[in-house]
Amino acid sequence: MSTDKKPDFSNVRSSVQSTEEIIGSPDFSNVQSSVKSTEEIIEPDPVEQAYTVEKGDTLSAIAQHFYGKASRWHAIFEANRDQLDDPDRIQPGQVLRIPVIRADAD
């Protein structure tokens, strides 16, 4: 008859001692970080806008509104050649594409 007695480790104690100097927590309070890059920052292309023609509108007036220069009406006309044959014949209700013109373009 054999009895399987399991070992009893309930009274076992452990401790660790070292000869190393105990140093407190590291102090990172003065750490600073910065990131610099030589990559060129490229702005996303602005999105083309749309404009619905109202009674009395002209391409020059629309250009003045969007670009600050009435003389830029050609850009709107060219962007809408698929629906405009004559820059003087725009109709109320037409939806025109207003292309993006870079500030340095004149």
C-alpha cells in the first residue's frame, strides 16, 4: 500500500540580496524631443469647385468672385468647354466647374 504524499512547500521563504548599488528611478524630466526632416512638404491639390449660374451672372463676375480677378474668366470657360460654346451665353441653372488656379499663375 503506497500513499502518494505531495511535497509541502508552504513554509518555503525566499529572498534576494545583491552587492549592486540600489539606484532610484531614472529621471526623465529634462528629456526633450524634436523631429526634423529634409523631405519637402507637399500640400494636397485643392479640390475643384462647382458653381450654379444665376440670372445676370457673367464669366467675368464669377471669375472675380472666385479668383479676385475678372480677367481670369478664360480659365472657367476652358474648364467648361464641354457645355459652353460661347463665353457670353451662360444660362441660369448651369453648373460650371471652377478650376483651381495657383496664386502665382497670371
